[in-house]
Amino acid sequence: MKFRANLVIGGVLFAGVIIAGLCAPLLAHTDPVLDANLMYAEEPPGSAFWFGTDAQGRDIYSRVLYGARISLTVGIVSQLINTVIGVCLGLSAGYWGGWWDDFVNGLTNMMLAIPSLIFALAIMAILNPGLTSLLIALGLTNWSFTCRLARASALSLKSQGYVQAAKVLGYGDIRIMLTQLLPNMLGPIIVIGTLGMGGAVLAEAALSFLGLGIRPPYPSWGSMLSDARDQITTAPWISIFPGLAIFMTVLGLNLLGDGLRDILDPQARTRRA
């Protein structure tokens, strides 16, 4: 079935990126930062250098492998921050309602009105470029969709019988939200989190390409693309392989999220059938 194909293909692609990142010290041929030799600058792909070398003579294959670590760290950690913020705000707003719901709605609308990449650029312009600053910037910019989803789920679930029964048993609001509401909205949250990781990988690449993310010489796929701009016609492999790495990672996450949506939401699978 189609949803199984999406899940399998996406899972294989994402698992490949995870293996590449975790096993980079074992799989890499050279050190991605220190092993630079101008004698081998801009060597095309071959038996000695599988992906070729860049303008400083560094092995692109090794740098792509180590770049997977940065992309995975940014994608997972920033999306985890987004999910925690979005779920906390949306769940509490949907359950409590009143002025808190109005406040969260207004804050969410304001965040949705600001392009997330522009907001991240503003944060990175204030902070010093680096991994920690990048995680903070991306972790504070994309929680709005998760918040909307959590709020809508809380509004529909809080009137269910098991929630009313928990109130009769004397459960407090926090306990009800954590034990009764949250477990019943995990499916959509997992799906939107998986899709959001792909967006975070693209945002990291864009910020690094602009010089506001991971700074050279550390291997980031975005900064590698930025370094390759001047050699795109004379040595296209310098930009092709990090570009393919970004493409395969984001494609895998999107297919994985699509497959998870079909599994966790039977109605979506029925509509597609």
C-alpha cells in the first residue's frame, strides 16, 4: 500500500542519515576540518576521494558525513523545543479557555504573521552564530502550528466522558491534561513533529548558507553550499553532494511523516483509499 511505501522509504532514508551521523568517525576517510591539502584542491570524485575535494583540498565525503551530525542535532533538538512550547501553550489554552486562551491565540496569530525564517534571522543577528544560538533561534520560531493542533485537540477532548470522570475522582487540572488529554493527541503531534524536523534541517541549511548558522570550517551542509558558490561551474561536485544530502534527508522525513500520518490517522488512510 502507498502509506506503507512512504513509511518504508522515508524510514530507510532517515535511518541512513542517522547511521551516517553516528558512525561518521568510522566511515569518514579524513578529518573534516584539519585534513586540508591544497595539492588536492578541487579533485573530482574518484577512488581516492569518493565525493571529490573542495577548494581547500578537504574530502567532501567526510564533511558530508559529519554534516549529518549537525543537521540531525538541529532538526531533533529544535523541533523538540518547538513541540514542548506548542503543546504546553495549546493544551493549557484549550483546556482552561478564558483570558489565557485569548492570550495564547493572540500570541500564536502574531507568530504566524511573522515569517519563521525572518524571525530566526533576527534572533541569529542578535546572538553570536553557532550551534547553541541556532538551536535557540529555530526552537522559538515554529511552535505555532503545534500550538494550534494541541489547542484544537484539547477543545474536542475535554468534554469526553473519561475527562469528566477524572474530575469527579478529584484529579487536578495538570494531572488531567497530562494523563487524559496528552496521550490522546500524541499521534498528530508525532506527525507534525516529524514533518517539522525536515523544515528545521532546511532552515539550518539556509541560515548557514547566509553565514548566520554554523560557521566554517565546521562541516554544515548549508555552509558547504555557500563555500561552493564560486566553483559551481568549474567544480560542481562541491555543491552537488551536500545538496543531495539535504534533499534526501528532508525527503525521508516528509515521507516518514506522511506514512506515520496514515498509520496514526485511520480516517486519512480511508480518504486516500
